[in-house]
Amino acid sequence: MYHAFTPSFGMKNRHIQTIYQTFFRKTENLQFQIERFNLSDGDFLEAYWHSTNKIKTNTPIVIIFHGLAGSYKSPYIKGIMSALSNAGYNTVLMHFRSCAENVNLLPRSYHSGETADAVEFINALVLRFPHSKLLSVGFSLGGNMLLKLLGEMKDKTPLAGSISVSPPMQLDICANAINKGVSKIYQRRLVKDLNKALVKKYAVNDMKSLIGIDKKDVKKLKTFWEFDATYTAPIHGFTSAQDYYTQCSSKQFLKDIHTPTLIIHSSDDPFMHKDILPSKEELSKNVTLELSKYGGHVGFIEGTFLKPKYWIEKRVIAFFKEVLDS
């Protein structure tokens, strides 16, 4: 069973909730089986598998989608994979392009609405594991992508259940929210990570002719608006950053979701603004939105600073049990 998220008094601050895992969480080193998954456009993804010890041909598989600049090294990813494994699931983290160890081959990368790679990967798992139920969890950017994918696939999705944690469901509003006040600190760090990944692409592609800026000028991109206008939009076929945000925001896809889906959000998320939240009319009957007063961004930590408890992991396991039992 699970209970509603209730942080202790000392853990209510939204910035503590948001940064705690990055700086203070002690995680175990998980054993991974690494798969290079070849994509139909000639590029590849790196999938990291972490298995339960009780492997059967029908063991359910949870596909995990990380957030912006996340990877198998991210504490929240290690935490959820470990918790799900202990609960009897096989897990696989599908890294978005260039997010694991190797730089991808093509100039393009990933973004908040890039669903084609995930669909290709999920469809391959359906063929490889015909007796296993497939479930999915997406965090932040990966959560927005997952909701969009579910809405696009409607009743054709092979996923039995899905959870989206802290998804930026309206991208332009989120890009504005993270460009204000203290939240600018998060933007600075994330854009720096994006810039680093883009610089690596100059070694394998003629990026200057594609996006019109020298490698040395990449570091001048300081906001999501600037990065997405310079790189994300033109490389992925959008006319502008606003066009990308408009087409890829998941809020407009929620009404078309047929899969049992849980969205977990907090009102104090420093990456967001209350205007991103959907109304009841914008949700299909298969989607449940759980909104906490506290929790930060991909936080939801109970217990104390020295003895934290990760509520999200309990909630994910409880929801998937409910889905499989029904």
C-alpha cells in the first residue's frame, strides 16, 4: 500500500526536494547488461538492463525514460531500477541519443517530444518478450515524451500501464519559469550539459554548416529558448523554438491516452508554473493526476535529511501492482 506524499517539516523546501538526490543520495552500484540498440535511421541507442534475480519468461518489464541530461548514473534512476528489481520486475533504461557513454552518429539528438525512438524500442521488446507485460516510467523530459507517445498511439500502445513524474506538460511555460529567479540556477546547469553534448557532435558532424554557429560559440547559449532556437528546432524539423514547444507539449495529448496512466506532480516544482497543469476536461478517463503541495522536481522525499525515504519508488510499485492485478 502507499499513502499520499507527506514530507517532514525539515524537508518541505522545494529546492532541498529537487537537489537532495543529486548531492546527498547514497546509491548502490547496479549491475547492468548493456545493449546497443540499432535504430532504423542508422543511429543507435544504449539500453541498460537491470534484472531481478527471479527471471521468468513472463516477468514484467519496466521501461524507464530519464530526464534532461540524465543517465544510468543519475541517483533517481539507480533508485527506481533497484526498487523495481527488488519488487520482482526486470527494468531497462532506454537512454536517449548520446546520453550514455557514446556520442551518436547523426547530427540530431533527442528532445521533449521525440517519440519515434521510444516507439521503435518498445515495439522491438514486444517481439522479443511476447509473454512479458510492458510498463513504463518517465521522469521530467522523459515523462513529457512518454505522455505524448501514449496520446499519439491511443489504443495501439503495447504498454499495460505508465507513470510520468514531474513532466513539463507545457514546454514554453516551463522554459519561461526556469528562466526566472532562483530557478535560473537549474537552467544554467542543464543548458551547460546540453552545450557540452552539442560540442561533442562537432567532432563527428559538420555542425557549423547545419546550425550556423562555431563550436566556440556554443557556450554562449545560456537559456532553453536560445539552445532550442539554435539547435533543437532546426535540426529536428521545427520552424522555431516556439513551434517545437507548441508541437511537443504533452498536455494536448492527455485526452487521447488509453493506457492506465498516473501523473505525479508537485505545486512547488521550481521548473514549472501552475498553468501547465491540465484541467479535468483535458484528461482522458485513463489518466490520474496526483498533485502534491510539496515535492519539488523529481523529489518527493520523506523521512529526515539523514534518513530519507523515497516515496516515488513506493508509489510506482503500488500503481504497477494495481495495474497488473486488474
